[in-house]
Amino acid sequence: RYSNQTFNQAAALLLENGKQGITYLFKRGTHEEFGYTSLCTALAFYFILSCWTAGSAVASGLVIPMLYTGALYGRIIGLILVSIFGVQTNEYGAWIDPGLFAAIGAASFFSGVSRLTISLTVIMVS
């Protein structure tokens, strides 16, 4: 963070550790916090580096990068819906939140890539 309470969006996504980045992406009510360019850049880097790491012979953890990649593309979908429908404050449109879509995207990417059961995905979403 800078002294005027602003921050670099791409640096917050690429240079922070995975847990802090996922926390940023899951935060609800922050549809203006990250733009399309920073999200797409972080998605490209994390996806390519995760594929490279998974294909190498090095023992490394892929749980956090899978959750992070899914949260990134879920947040992008949430931002697209916010730009189409706008920010909804009524009870029927309150589900259009990029943080909620980040959680759903992380669960869907995690269950699609790994061989874990659907019950773990349901636990993540609930």
C-alpha cells in the first residue's frame, strides 16, 4: 500500500503469497478493487506456471495454485456480470458479486483438475 491508501493491483495478485491473494479475491463487495488487466495477467502467469510445475518431477504443492487460478477466472466472470447487470442491492440480485464468483470458480477449478470427490467441492462452496 502507498501512503495515499492505494495499491498496485497486479503486484497485490502476483507478489503476495497465495493465501493472501485468495483472501483478496474472495472478499465480497469489492467489485472495483481489481481490473480486468491485472486479473487476466495474474491468471496467465499462474496457469502457465502451475502447468509447468505440475509437469515437472519436482514435488510441489498445487492446491493453492489451483484455488488461486479458479478464483481468478471466477472473479473475471463476476466482473463481467457486474459490468452487464450493474451492482445489485436488492435481495434478488445480490448474488452478482465478484467475490462470490471467485469462491465458486475456485471450487469448480479445484474439482475439475483434481481427482477429489464432489463432496469436497460442496464443502468448499458451503
